Amino acid sequence: MFKKIVKKIKAFFRKLNEFLKTPYIKYKRDKEYKKRLAELKKRDPFIYK
Amino acid sequence: MATKEKILLIAGCSHSAGSEIDGKEDSAANRKNSFGGLIAKDLKRRPINVSHVGATNSGIARQVINWFEKEYNPATMNVNVLVSWTEATRLEVPSERQRDYRTASTHTDWYDESADHYFKVIIGWDGGDEEELRNTPLLHKFMVEQQPYLETYSYNLILQIQYFLQSKKVDYMMCNTMPFFLDNLNAIKNIIPLVDENKYYQLNNKDEAFFHKYRELGYKNPKAKYWHHGKEPHQLYADELLAFNKVNKCLKK
């Protein structure tokens, strides 16, 4: 019984941790994407309308 | 028996069209002074430069296949082909409507109309019409995150054209105006040995691709609005390709 409660509490904190980190992860991914996009634009600077 | 006309078919993007040599996006003088035009002159072949401004690698492959399908007559023509591959991340997506890219390639010697069934996605352009604006952000994300897929796809196009030309017993040479980067991927490592390196100038050498090489060497074209090279880099690159041809005899006089 006690083990089960501890397991549930651990799972709760793991989910809470993930939830709190989500904006940071999104921010990191977005930053990485923008950096990569800028690199590709520099590599292929041509614009065709 | 009448002698066959000697032709050099030149396929590629704006770089092989000689874009902006004289400051114009496309002109007869640009195509004449492009590295392909200079090679044709040296080989005493009539240039048929079908390069499109803004072409993708799939578009370049179609330029070759469709020209042979619609124009080639082996009874009257002796054709050699120069294929210049471009930036691998450029995409062509089947379009919901008929387009007209001829307006960007006004001086092409032959226009591959199949291009008008697609819209182009170039990393530096967010789109103009509704269809482009709707699709481009997602496709830009794909281009950024799936470069390995796109480079592998370009290598498959190279093989497609290599085997196509071999099947027709047509002499050819390939090169890169824009480099490929991911030669350390196992997927690509498995493809590269299938490409005939005696007919591909600087295969797998990203530092030797036309645009980047001469940009790194400091060449700047004051007439260009979009960074395309001027007359001198085209002449120098033509000399490089002709020196390679002297050794490997890809194209014939």
C-alpha cells in the first residue's frame, strides 16, 4: 500500500516536472529551429518570387 | 547520310543560366557567357540551355527527361548533356493551379512546361499567393528538420539521370553549382559509390561547388541584386570543367 502511494507521488512529480519544463523545451526547440533556418537562408540566399 | 547536329543540352538552376552576369535575371548574353555556354563554344556544340531560374533538383531532372521525351531525335542530333545540381533543400510541390514560371526564365532555349504544375519552396521566400502562404511555413520546417531526407533524395535524382542518359547512350557530365553537405550519413555513403565519379566533377566535395567556391574566393558581382556570380567565375569554372573533361572525356567535341 505504502509503495503504491510513493509510486503515485513520484509519477505526479515527474508529470509536474515535465509540465513545468514544457515552455523551456519549446523555447529551446524554437531557438534551434530559427538558428538552423538562418543558416539555410545564408547557404541559399536566392529569392524567387 | 546527313551529319548530325552537335548539341550540348545544359540543365540546371539560375547559376547555369548565367543569371545576373549582366545584372538581368535572364538574358541571351547571360546564357552565352554562363559556364555551360562557354563549354559548348569550346566543344563546338550548339548550346540548348534549358536551365530555369529558381530550379530545384527534381525540376532539373525533369528538364533533362522532358527535353529528351519531346525534342530529341537521335537520327538528326548528336547530344551531350551538362547537368548542374543545385541546393538540395529546395522543394517543388504539386500545385492546385496552373502556374507560369516562364516569366522568370525568359531566355531559356526550351521551356519545360511541367514546372508549371508545381509551386516552388525556397528557404528565403515565404510565399506570395494564398497556396504558397498556406503551405510554406510547414514546408520550411520540413526543409530545416529533414535535410538528410532531401539530400538523399537529390542523390537518387542523380542516379535517375545517370542511368537515363546511359540507357540512351548519351555522353554527359555532372557538377554542383550548390553543394551537398551530408556525406557522412550511412544512407548517402551507400549511394555515392553508385555515381560514376569519372563523369561527375568534384563528386562529394562541397568546397568545390560553383557558387560557394567563388564566393569564398571573394568574387562579387556588382551588377547582381541576388548575389549571382559575374563573368569571371563562369569563365574560371568552365576552365575547371574543361580540364576535368580533358582527363575523363565525358563530353565530346
